[in-house]
Amino acid sequence: MLTTGTRFIRQLLLFLAMASYLAAGCDAKQALIGKNLTGTTGSLVIWAHSDIQPYGPREYWHYETAIKDVRRHIKGITMALVAGDIVMFSKSPQDYEWFLKAREAAGIPHWFEIAGNHDAKDFPVFGKYFTRPLNYAVTVGNILVLLMSDENKSPDSDISPMTFDWWKTMVENNQDRIIITVTHAHLKESNLAASSIPTMIIRDGERFVEVLKKHRVDVWISGHTHMPYYVPGKTNAVKELGGTLFMDVASIKKDFFMDTIDSRILIFEPGSNVMTMHVRDHEKQQFVDGLSLNFKMSRAFAWDGAPPAVLEK
């Protein structure tokens, strides 16, 4: 269990990382900001978030606030991507059961989760409630989503050589698709705001970097940091890595210094090669002005309305 002092130190490190980011003048995301578009009939809408991890029932209202907002105000979401850390503590079946019950109220038909470092503390319990493999692929139209769980309970993200080889093969063999990768932590080379903190990044991330230099991955979704939306550097497209858009979605709960309940709404329009991302403040029940962006993908989105499907290995 994390003590109050440990939580404070963790958040202080994140604050210092934010200050370092600002001092370095990193602001590549500004070039991505465009019109505040909304979805239309026939568009694919994805809800991306992570790090729900309540410290107990007293914090359930954080996520329930987001669920209520989504249900009441954001219509037509087809699928949710949860980038890990559903629970805070090991041996927490009650929190998994609460999560599965709470998400029903969102009215979203398809959910795809991975394990974060906190979920990895107790894989038997996690696996009881989420029966898919720790790494798996989902298709919807010509989008391929590659999801990779943490495979060790260490603070940073551990992804095994076998899982990396699977991801690399899938990326190399599906360059005719729009590819989205989902992990709990991010790559150091993403230059996101927390990338200077060793425990916030994927261990041995250089192997992924070498693939990205040669093969396009359109979007990389991660969590782990708990940084709220007003921290600069939560979204960044890296030209040197094929233009991949890295996106930190980890702030759907309140924490020390981190006082928002927010997430990302991704919109894909059939026939368009532009993905729109909105930042949602669920307590205020509104999108955050100035943080929506339009991102040019490798190809146009194609979809006949068929539901997302998990690929068999």
C-alpha cells in the first residue's frame, strides 16, 4: 500500500518532470491543433482513458462521474480503450467487480483493457475478470489496435521479448492499416511530459523505437502518469519516429496535485485520413478549449459499421 508520503514524492517527481519539460521548450503538439470538430452519423468514436485505481469505495465517485458524463452527453461511442491500472491494490476482486458494473452504465458496447503495473501485482485475480491474453489485437474497419499489458509488477512497464516480437510482426505485416498501439507506460523517445522519469516509461523501449523508425504506427496511447490535461506535453507527434502521435490519457481520477477527472475522445470519419481528438473534463461536463486536435493519419479510415473484433492468434 502506498503511504501518503510515497504518494507525495511520486507526484513531486511528476511535477518536476513537468517543469523540466516546460524549461526545455517542448511544445510540438501545437502544430497539431485544428478546428474543434465533432463526430457525424457513421463516425467511429473511441473513449480512451486509464488509471482508474481507486484507493477504496470512497474514490469510486471519480470514475462514476466520468461514466455519468459519457452516458448523458457523449453519444455514439462504439468502443472504450483502457490503458491499464484498473485497481490500486493486489487481491482487489471487489474493485474489479465494481469497475465492470460501473462501466455498464456508460452504454458503450465494446471494451478493451490491458493490465497496468498495479493490475500486474495479481494476475490470477486480473485474469478472472479479463480473460483475453495479456497482449491481443482488435480490428475495426481498417484500424488495427495492438494492446500490450504490463507483464511485471515493477513501477515501470515490462513487456517481454515474446510480446515485442508479436507486436513487431503485426506492425510490419499490417502497414496497409491504421495502427494504434496501447500500453500502460510510454516510450522515452515520445518526449511526453513524464518521459524523463525512469519509472514512467517502457523498459528497453529502444527496440520499439527501431521499429517505429522504419514502419508507421499512427497513434500510441498510454497512461501511468496521472498528469491532468493542463500539463503541457501530454500529446506529441514525433517526426523522427515516423510521425507517431503519442497520447497520455492517464488522469481519470483525482490525486495529489492532480485534480481533474479527464479522458480523451477519438473520432474517425469514414473516407477521411484525419483523426480528431477531444479532451473531456468530466466534472465540468465539457470539452477543454484549445486542446482538441486534428491528426493526419497514414491513410483514410474505412468502415462498414461492423463491430470491433478480437483477432485470433
